[in-house]
Amino acid sequence: MTGVKDKILLCARDLFLAEGMSHFSMRKVATCAGISATAIYRHFADKEALLFHVLLKGFRIFARYLQRVDEASPPPLQLQATVMQYLDFALREQAYYEMMFLSSEQMTGLKRLTDEGNDEMQQTFELLQQRVQRAIDGGHISATDAHRAAFGIWAYAHGQIALFIAGRTGMNRKAFVEVYRGLMSDYLQRL
């Protein structure tokens, strides 16, 4: 992807989060990216295409975080590493995390992501589900339904992260990371 496209995607992400869908415009994105209002259309056909590519980029980055887990390590360690990579993504790529998982607005581009970007979107959940299945197969957890257990892990992790990002935990980042690590470890041991 060219430098101009990357700049456009970052501007679109940041403007969407700052102003919401109702104030989001291609013109504002172009101004932020330092290009003319007409030049943006050489890269993206419309708002839907632009926001679709922002979300797609976010899911690709998220997948790279989850792929950092050593697949050769024992399944319980894989699960613990997976939930920590989930947290690392949320904290280091907070703008993408917020847009992908916390935006309360219905945005254009989401339907297209579901239709055309389904592979990227599903890949992240499937990685977690595969790791849960390995833990089940190895007798490391007593859960019997990998999909259900993976959903529970994701929901528990997401709830904690959403509360922290919203400033509802009363903890600084270091304290939250330690509490999250402990709570997720306890949760995984109870599966």
C-alpha cells in the first residue's frame, strides 16, 4: 500500500473516532491527508469503500498480533499468550480496537466488511477457537464446545478491556495489565 493510502486510512480512522459517522466526510479525510478533495477518489470510491479498508486493515493488524503466539508451545500457554496478545493489540492499536469493537455508531463499511472481508474478520476468532480446540483435545480444559468456550474467552477479555479503555477501572495501565493477566489466567483454568 502506498504512503498516501496509508495516510488516508489513518486520517479516516482518527476522524471517524473523533467526529462520528454523522460528521465524517471524504473532504475532511483528504484535508487531513494533505491531498485534494478530488484526489481521494483515486484511492477510494466512496465513504463505504474507505471505511471498509480501514476496518480491514485493523483486522489484519489484529491477526498479526494473534499470530505471534508460538504454536509449538503447550495449549494452555497458547491460550494465555493469545489473551495477552489480544490485550496488547487493544492497548497499542487502541484507535483500531475502538473502531472495530467499541464504536457505538453504525458505520458504513461494516456490511461490506461482513460480505467481502469475512476471511480477515473470522481469522482472528478462528485462531482462538483452534487454540481452544487443541486445549480440549489435549485434556487441558474440560470444555467440550470450542466455539462456545472461545466466545466466552473473547467476551470476558473484551469486557475488561472495554472497561479499562472507558476509564471505568480506576487503574493505571500497568495495574490493569496485571489484573487482566490474573483474571484471564483464572478464567482459562476454570474452562
